[in-house]
Amino acid sequence: MKNTILLAVAALFITASVNAQSTVDSIAAKYQLLPMPGEMTLQQKFPVIGTYQLQGSTDTSASLNIMLDSANKGMVWVEGLPQGRFKAYLKKSPTTYRILSQKTAEGKQIPEGTLYFDTASHTLNISLGAPFNDADPTGIFAMNNGTMSSPADVADNTVKVKTKTSTSKTKAKVSFYTATKLDQGTAVNTMQQQQQQ
């Protein structure tokens, strides 16, 4: 009797191991183990940092630099615009930043605005003069694409915005800046061309 029970238990274990092996084989046939991805680079975490070529500028060497703050990873420094060096705070990761009203080291007043980097086209858009809109932060840039009521509203990179509510009327000038990101190879080539001239 003991031998029969022992044989039954042994048969049960053998059957279970055969079924387990077939399950492993069927899973291995459908899925492949891939190597672990490498650690994300700083450029992948914060795609906005880098050097940009300003569009619409008469100066061919006009460049815009965006650097990560050394103490606060949620803040970047923007330099190269006529207003001077200013800071922007990460609002919607990884490409939308809010520019708070601030005074630069040169004493120029920077109005509130929005900084947005489009990762598909490698284009940076900056608006200064309009409050940051939490619901649609990039909606302000539609004004810069020629959707204004008349072309007279657009002067260079500035748009006059009028808002009217039941209790008040306001007028503001919104400045727009657009820049294209220079990759490392392009930046090196541009620097070499400038040195040759």
C-alpha cells in the first residue's frame, strides 16, 4: 500500500514537472528576453537643454543657450535673448516651462511667459508677455502662426493682445521667439565655419 501511494506521488511530481517545462517552452517561444536599456542621459531627461539658432534674426551668429540649473533640476537658465539671462521652471515634463515675471542681472524686467520645446521638430518656442495657461500652455503659440485678425497686429516678433471681460479691458504685447536646436555635429561645424571666416 505504501509503495502504491509513493508511486502515485512520484507520478504526480513527474507530471507536474513535464507540464511546467511545456509552459516555460511555450512562453519562451512567444517572448524574448531583451537586454536592459542603458541609463537615460541628461539630454534624454531634459531635452530642452542645448544650443539653439534663433530664427528670423539678422545676426547669423545669434544663438540661444539653455542650461540646467546646478542646484535645482526643475529650473533652466535661458541666455541669448535681448532681454538678458532669465530662468524658467519646469511645468509639464519634459518640454514645457513657465517663465515667471523677474528682473535680470542687467536690470531688465522679464514678463511672465511660456517656453516650449517640440521634440519632433527640434524647435524651441518662447512667448513673453502673456500669463502661463495651465490648461493649454502651448495655445499661446497659435497667435504667432498668423492666426491674428490682421497682419498689422504682428510687428516683427511682437503681437498686441487685447482681452476684454465684463469688468475690465487689458492690452499686452506678447513677444515670440523661435529657435532651432543645433545638434552636436551642427554646433561643431558652425563653430569651425565661424573660426575660418
